[in-house]
Amino acid sequence: MSGVTDEILDHDYDGIQEYDNPLPRWWLYLLYGSILWAIGYLPYYHYGPGALPEEALETDMQAWYQLHPPVQLPDEAAMLAFAEQDGVMERGAATYKIRCLSCHAADGGGLVGPNLTDEFSIHGQRLEQMIQVVYHGVPAKGMLSWKTQLSLEEIKEVTVYVHSLRGTTPAKPKAPQGDPIVDGDTAEAAATGATVVAATGEAAPAPTGANPATGADAPSGVAMAPTGEADAPPEGESAAPVPAESAGG
Ligand code: HEC
């Protein structure tokens, strides 16, 4: 410590005295160095072409996503075509027995996970909706994401299989969860896409309003009434078979 002297300064603060110890050189050089650095850094990074950490991160992430594009899960048409292929159902069933039955029961009746056979669904009953759930999971609700454990092919197969469970009769069905399925879809999803209702006349039971069986559980079914009504086909036949018809699908 070169600059240290034992010279006591000539003042006295309430009895406290002070040595005259200049700051060490290395410390001062650091200070001057940082000042010089800042003169270059500030204009270059804050006002010039330099990328601040957030921008740099953004650029890096974009580059990363370009190298690793997010998986595009198949849409409904692609899934329907896939479901036609030979052996898909069998392989899906095999995967189901290994991976899924612990939570959804061997026959899909539901345990920790919801009943996959009934006329209700939390996330939608279309294949393209179900594969999203199987692929990404619903971690907060206890449904695992299978994207790291199964190949995309296996995920597609098992999705086709669980989709096919609807309408079967499990030994111990778990109580319904989610929204009623309307025409292969949940009422909620149908409400956002009027075409689903319009395209297929037999989805008309909801607009008749009475909805005896499911009315209490189906607030979203009511919401879709206006869209359905506009395009509803001849009223006569749609009124009668309300609950029976949906079980038939
Ligand atoms: C650890 C338990 C667990 C396992 C294993 C599990 N699930 Fe699930 N699954 C759940 C839970 C819990 C939910 C409900 C998620 C929610 O409430 O959003 C769920 C929801 C689902 C849904 C959506 C149901 C709906 O009503 O929308 C599908 C489809 C599904 N699981 C398929 C599968 C398949 C296929 C497998 C095997 C590859 C599987 N699950 C394995 C717990 C599980």
C-alpha cells in the first residue's frame, strides 16, 4: 500500500481524528478505466448499433427457434387421414395400456384423469384438440406432457385411440368434467366456430332451448343458441331425440 502515511490530518470531528490515506493506485486505475470504458460503451450500446442484453437475447432466441422450429401438430384433416392408416388403433391401444391407464383407467372410465368415454370434455373432443393436450399436457392439472416420452407418431396413435373411446361404456365411469360435447366438439368450441353448427344439421338440439338432461351443466350450450338458430334446418325432427342422439355418436 504505497500511499499510506501516518500523517494525521489537521482537523478533528467531535474527537475523531483522521489519517491522510490516499486511495490505492490500483483502485484509482479501475475507476479511471471504468470512466473511459463508459465513454465508449454508453453511446455505442444505448444510442448506437450495439445490442443491449435483452436485444441480444431476443436475437439469439430467434436464431435458436429457426434452428429448432416448434413442432406443428397435425390439424383435424391430417389426424382424420392418419386415423385411417393400418394398425394405428392397435398401436395406440398398446401405448395407452402402458402410459395412460394409470390415470384414465383401462377402459377410459377415468381415475385421476377425466372420463374419456362420456359426452363431456374439458379441452375439446376434436382430434386436433386432443393431440394438443396429449402432446403439451396440462401440467397444472396433473395431465403429463408426453412430448419427451413418446414419439410424435406414438402421440398421434394414442390420440386416435383415446378419441375412439368416447361412447363406450366403462366399468366405473367417473363423473363428467368439462363441457358437453356437441357434434364431436365441446359446446364452447362450437360457439366460437359457427360452421361446426351450421354444417351439420343434427347438431341442432341446443337451439331448441329445453335441453332437459344437460341444461344445468351447460351454460356454454346456451351461448351457442343464437348461431345455431340462424342456420337451423327444418325444426320438426331436431326437437325429439335430444339426449339419445348425442349418445349415438
Ligand atoms: C398422471 C396422470 C395422467 C396420465 C398418466 C395421463 N393423463 Fe390424461 N389427463 C390427466 C388429468 C388430470 C387430466 C385433466 C386435465 C385438466 O383438468 O385440464 C387429463 C386429461 C386428458 C385429456 C383431455 C380430456 C378432456 O376432457 O379434455 C386427454 C385427451 C388425455 N388426458 C389423454 C391422455 C393420454 C393419451 C395419456 C397417455 C399417453 C394420458 N392422458 C395420461 C391425467 C393423466
